[in-house]
Amino acid sequence: MKSARLLKRTAAVSAAVLLVGAAVVDVRQKAASGSGPGEKLMLIAPAAPGGGWDMLAREMQSGLREEDLRYNVEVANAEGAGGTIGLTQNANRHGQDNVLTMSGLGMVGAVESLDSQHTMADSTPIAQLASEYLTVVVPAKSPYKTLDDLAEDWPGKAKDLPVAGGSMGGVDQIFAARVAESMDTPPAEINYLPYAGGGEVLTSLLSGTADVGFGTLGDFSDQLETGSVRALGVSSKERLDGVDVPTMAEEGYDVEMSNWRGVIAPPGLTRAETAKLERVVEKLRNSPSWADTLKRNRWTDTYQGRAEFEEFLKKETAETRKTVKALGL
């Protein structure tokens, strides 16, 4: 009897090992097949690990694998110069149809404000995926209760009113400039204090170093909930679900913009190659795993396919160029 049971156990274990082995071989074969889900895809994150573009790339990597769209997905970081180093790496991969580079307003701004070797024209737009909207915040004890209060004060004392945001030429400064223009304040006169991230902007506000802060809602979400800072307006077209803050348009200020995130490919691709990349991204965007990604990261779905995204990029580049010029950068 013991021998019979031992033989049965041995047979069961052997069968399980064979099944696991077959599954591993199957995954390896798919990953090495060079076509379909097994085709290699490189995602270039033009930022350091942990940054916004890096987060987008790793969320895409996870989603592509989870949805069986691509198994062999590599994330490569190319940090520095506001994303323009990653843009150059993307441009240098001319004709490579298995590369997607993370992009956004910050990259557009860096191209216009820095001596960038390449521009957005040296890429193939694929899709916009998501956005974070921006807000104007002040400390809880600030005398500014509304945007009108700020608008009344800012034009006459722009150089004496310290405002804080992210890096020079970045999304936050572009937003600050557009808000200033809507309040008849010359952007070049703004007393802008640049910081590396939202945490430092908050410290500046709460310590009294800066009177006004500019950034994404996510930068200030915890402090908005606790009441240590107050949001005066948000840059979305319509009120956001779960966000009890008026839009800037509601308050009479024509400022609508977002810290959008999208993907571009190298230049020199054929229509078929471009369409193939667009289909992969679109399938990911329509998947349950991506819906979860948007929810977890508090991103707004602002998907644009290739044609729409290409037109959007042209307009965004032209508007950003004007803003950067007004800032004197």
C-alpha cells in the first residue's frame, strides 16, 4: 500500500513539474518570438526613477504584461534637462518601431526654454494617455480667499510677492505665467521660487517663504484635506469629481491647462508601424488594468489617438513658446 501511494505521489509531482515547465517554456517562447505579444518593446522614461514619467512607463509596463499585449517590455531611464535628453535618445532611434518615449507638457516647455538638440517635431506622436490638473494654493492663514483677491494684489506687487512651484521652465512655472497673464501681471515680473518637487513647494508655503503655490492637485492633496493650505482655483475645463474647488473659468479667468502625459515614438516610422504602436496603446487604455491605474494615481483620462494628439502637440508647442518668451527664459 505504501509503495502504491508513493508511486501516485511521485506521478502527481512529476505531472505538476511538467505543467510548470511547459508554462515557463511557453512564456519564454512568446517573449522571444519577436512578434505579437512576444515582440520586444522599450519604454523610455526621460526622468529619474520615481518621477512622473518613470511612473507612467512602469504602469504601462505592468499593464501591457497583465493584459497580454507585450511580455518583453523594458523601461530605460534617461533623466535630465527637463526630458530633452530622453527626447534626444528617442530621436536617435530613427526608424525603430519598438520604442515608446514618455512625454508631456514639461518636455514641451524644456524644448522651448533650453538649448535642446531636438524638438517635438523630431518624433512620431502616438497618443495622449492621461492628465493631472493644476491648482493655485495659499496657506490657510493667507488673506487671499479667492482668485479675485490675488488678482487685485498681484499686478502692483509682482516683484515683491514670492510664489513657488517646480523647476524653471517646467509645468508649474508655465501655469503660473498663464495665471499671471490672466490677472494682467507680466510673467517676466513674477518673483518665482523654483523647487525640485511638490514637497519643497509645500515647505516654502507653510514656512512663509512663499505666499502662493502652483502645482498639480496631487502635489497638495493631503494638505488640502487637512486644511493647512487652501485651493483658490483649478485649471480643468469642468469641475472635477470629488474636488470641491471652482475652476478658474468659473471665477472669470481664462486658464485651462493640464500636466498631460503621452507617448511618442522615434521619427522615420511607416504608417503601418505607427498604426501598430497606436493600436497597442489604445488596447492598453481600454483595459481594466489601465482603469485601475487611473484610479490609483488620481489621473484623469484624456486619451487622444495619434491624429488628435499630433494636432494637440502643435497647438501646445505654439502656446508654450509664447509663454516661455513672455517669461524671458
